[in-house]
Amino acid sequence: MDNHLKGLLITALGVLFIVPDSLFIRLIDASAPTIAFWRGVTAGGFVLIGVLATMGLRGFADVAKTGWAGAIYVVLIGGTAPGFVLAITLTSVANVVFIIASMPVFAAIFSRIFLGEPISPRMIWTMAGVFIGLGVIAWGSGETHGASWQGDLIALAVSACYAGAMTAVRKVRATSMIPALPIAFLGASLLIWPFSDPGAAMPSQWPLILGHGAFITVATTLLTLGPRYIASAEVALLILLESVLAPLLVWWAIGEDPGPWAMLGGAVVIGVLFASNFWALRHRYRMRNVPQPRVGPPPET
């Protein structure tokens, strides 16, 4: 199996494992801080065991050498876990996943600010379309049952944090950042601990809590490994699957209707991002197949 196909399969599998995340949050009967605490402890603990078994302490030493870029990645990834849980508890699942799908827009902005990369005309049009879709979602939050603008704002902050983390990690592409995940998850849980009530949930709901952590562990590990082998446009297209499947899963499992405004705004966001990344992917393959000019002296006749 070549690296490209391997990257596609790993990333797609990671996306499928992240889809039930919001459903687990809905099913666990506990406060947002308690769910976020156990989410971080279980996922962080599982990843920690895997890192120690396969890499030992060397992996943590490598992450420590990444300096400020690695530290920013840990802080931002750590903040996304409780942020995602809080957003899900305050607004609809559809609103959250559609808003978080805007992450490539924030990544382009951060890359321009911090890495000096230009924003292409394609991304400018993409940003305009995505912001229109987000506006439609925000407009409908006041009219859709279970949705709220407070949760929408937190979801927007989570999207920005994910994008910031991905921007930071691009500075240290040669280093595997999987050992940074337990530091981020367990560190966030430690900060949340005083505001949570861990003992109230675990005795009666431990299968859901452990299952939630296991799914997050597999998803985050695969989504850290897979994108190393494929283009960013391919990653973005595959991740859009989560934005489509997660609301449908929650709707099917517990009857949470996304509402017409979320569906309309989400369709705009997903459609714009799909078209943008599909165009980028086609352009990439087209350029790859363009004959390259001959280097060196002409052949003898």
C-alpha cells in the first residue's frame, strides 16, 4: 500500500471515530465540566499508555524540543476539549459541528498573520461564503429549540483554537505530536477538576465514559497520523464527513432536530468548503501532471 492511500484510509477512519463524540456528550448524564473532565482523563490516559508502550519517554523529549510552537499546540488542543463539551451542552450539535467546519478559514488567517503566507483569491471567496453560512446559523439560533448564540460563540472559539493548533504544529512537522495529546488532555482535566463532580458520574455510567474516551483516543491518534501522508485539501474534504454525519447520527439516535436554519447555514458552509477544497485538489493534480521542462543539454542527434 502506498503512502497516499494509507493516509486517506487512516484519516477517513479517524473521522468516522470522531463522529459519535457529540452523541456521547448527549448520552452521559452529567454536567459539562464533569463530562469534559472524564473525556480528558480517559482519552489522555489511553494515549499516554500507548505512547509509553511504543515510544517510551523519548516521545515527550522530542515534543519538549519543539519550543514555543509545541507549547502553543498543547495549550490550544487542551482548550478545545472542554470548549467542545460546553458548546454541545449550550447549543445544538448541528450548530457546533457546522461552525467548527469553518476551521480552514481561521487556519488561512492565522497562516497569513503568523507564517506570512498569502491568502489566495480562492480562500477569500471561501471565507466570504463560510461567513454567510455562519451568519445564517447564528440568525436561526434564536428560533431553533436547543440552540443558543452563547454556545455558537464557544463553538467558534473552538474552531479558532483548532486552527491555531494546526498552524503551530506546521512549524514542527518533522516531530510526531502524539505525545503532546496526553499532556493537553490530562492538563485540561486537572484545571477542570475543581469545577467537576467526577464521582457522581463514573459508578453508574462508566461504560459510556470509557467508550467515549476510547473513541476520542482512536480518532485523535489517527487524525494526527493520517494527514502526514496526504494533501491538506484532502484532509479538509474528509473532515467534512464529520460535519455531515454527526448531526444525522444524533438526530437518528435521540431525535435532536437540527432545525431549518442550521441545515441551511450548514449546507452553505459545507458546500463552499467542499467546492473550495475540491478545486484545490484538482488544481494540485493538474499541476502534478504538467510536463516539466527538460534540465540539462539537449539529447544528441
